[in-house]
Amino acid sequence: MSRILVVNAGSMSLKLSIVDEAGASRRIDSFEQAGSEVDAVAHRVVHGGARFSDPVVLDAGVRAALDELTELAPLHNRPALAAIGEAMTILPNIPHIAVFDTAFHRTIPAEASTYALPSRWRDEWGIRRFGFQGLSVQWSAEQVRVPRLVVCHLGGGCSVTAVRDGRSVDTTMGFSPLEGVPMATRSGSIDTEIVLHLLRAGKLDLDEIEHALQSESGLLGLSGETAQVEELERSSSPGAELALGVFVHRVAAAVAAMAASLGGIDALVFTAGIGEGSAKVRRDVCRRLRFLGIELDEDANAALVAGTGADIAAAGAGVRIVVVHAREDVVAARAAAEALGQSR
């Protein structure tokens, strides 16, 4: 695999890490630090639309095509493109590869990926459910190999995915990373009539609505205080309590829906910042899912250190509960290395 610099421009952060052939990674603070250490750069790109799913070597044409998709994932594609531009300027003599978050979800069947919309919308305009956060879900599926797995990626962005025999079959994010459960600042799914009502009534214009749904909603909008779960857990305000309550309710409901897609559940994974870091969220979600045979060892859950992984189901429980440390960088580096091997 050689040494690959992985650039993960998320909705709330920019992470840079160098991944070696053994899968070990080291965080760095700038592109300049990579210097001559790396042989290629892998860029996580959230939305590749219908055109891109397999990793692709970046050139001017690919960058222009990705720029056209920015409106579908403005919180992600815009910073990703900025990072691509900076990295290609500072590291111009090595290949740069775009690796897409949608790729893992190509296996979702039509019944789960199709919206109940007119055929022109679907066939001519490409409106469908793509699914996102696939790099993280793929890593979790590789770590917890069971026939029926539900992965809760809970961070700045949040999604819940059903994985059968290592393949994605359903997920909460859809045409864009705005759909699904509430997130840090994103609303998740809402009644579309709300947007139409606000436009018709002249309350907000299109740009104001988009900004509100992307950047002023979710945990921040519910609490009126913060988008950070650890801060909400320390707060005694009604808004903080409401935010956590809504979040847990929606995540638990999504897990149950994914279990229905799978015809049952063998293991439940929590990963990413909230999934790994909040014992309270894990506990409260699991308490709502006891009817599925999900039973948490509350002492093991409370003792878990953020950034580590462990099985935390109660002894004798029928469903495994596993906290997995997210390693999107390893999956991205591996995909980029495979793409380079095929292009040579």
C-alpha cells in the first residue's frame, strides 16, 4: 500500500493522517509535514453523485465535476474541494485519489434506495438514496463480522446502517447527508411540506432555509446552546434535555427500522465521536431497544474510555453491542492503493 496521506475534510473538522502498509496511522497537522514521506494522497469525498463511486485519480475534469455536486453536500464537498486544491498545490508530484463515502452503499437494493417519486425525477434527474459515511461503516463491518449488523455512526454527522453479510442493505442518509436522524447542526429528516410552507409564506428564502437545516438545526437547534453532546450532558437546561431526548429517540427508532430491514439483529455497533464517547447516549439508546434482545452491561459501558473499542453487552445477551474505534483513514488508504494499482 506504500505510505498514503489521508485527507478527511468532514463537516466540522479537517483530519490528516499518514497510513502505512501495515495500517498503522500517524496524525499530522499540515500538508507540509507530509513532505517526502508519502507516495500518494487519498481524499475522502462525501458525495460523488451518480457518476462517481469507485476511487478516481483527481485531475481538472474530475475536480470540475465534483464542484458541480457541491450543492448536494455543501458541508462536506466544499471543504473537501478546498483541501484537494491545497494538497495538490503543496504536493504536486504524487497522485491524488478521491475516495467516496457512497461506495459502500452501492449494494443497497432498489426497494431501499428508491424514493416514491415520479419516474422522471428518478430516471431523468437521478433522484435516489445514495447513503453516506460508508468508509466508517465498512470498517465497522470488517471488525464485527456477523450476518445481521446495525452500525450507528454518531458524530458531527450521524447515520444508522443495516449490513447483511458485510454488505450495506439500508441506511438512514439518502440523496444527501441531510436525511436521517438529527445530527450536530443538521436537522435530519423532516416533513418536506415544512420547507414548502416557509417558502410560500415568505418566512425564509431558499438560501436561508438551507443554512438553517444544515447549520442551525440538530442538537444545536434543539438545545439553543451547543451542538456538543458532552456539553449537553453537563447542562441542566430544558433545551439540553430535549436535544438529547430527541436524539436518542430517533437513533433508537432508526436501529429498530434497520433491524426490520435485516429480519433481526446479531450485533449493534456504536462508532465515531458520540458513539465512542458518550456512555449516556449508548445506554439510553440500548434501553429503548430491549425488545430486540439488546441488553447493555452498564458497568462496562460506563467504564469504557473514548477512542477505544470493546464488547459491552450484558452476559448472556442475544445481541452483541460493540464500540468500534472509527478508522476511516485505513479504508480510504486501502481503496486509494487499490485504485493506483489498477491504473498502472
